[in-house]
Amino acid sequence: MAGDAGSGALRELLVVFAVAAAGLLLALVAAFAPWHPTSDGTARAGLVELHSPPGPASEMTTTTTTTHG
């Protein structure tokens, strides 16, 4: 009986590790696969361009005034 329980537990652990390995493989494929096509049909990831708004930072802040009364 102890041998039966051990083989069942081992089989269950192997299934758990197989499912975990399959999930990890799918995650790696999703993370590193090309994700946007270009005109020649291949997909390459590019850098994101950052643009700051024009004008000094003081123009970007707004102040609100409230009156109590």
C-alpha cells in the first residue's frame, strides 16, 4: 500500500511539473515573440520615443482658488 501511494504522489508531481513547464514555455514564447509586423512581413520591436510637452514646467501646473463665504 505504501508503494501505491508513493507512485501516485510521484505521478501527480510529474504532472504538476509538466504543466508548470508548459506554462513557462508559453510565457516565454509570448514574451519574446515578435509582436508587431513591419512592411516586409517580419516583426521587430522598436524603442518607444518619449516626447515632453512644450513650454516650461511652470505653465504645466495649474492653481485653483476657492472662496469661502
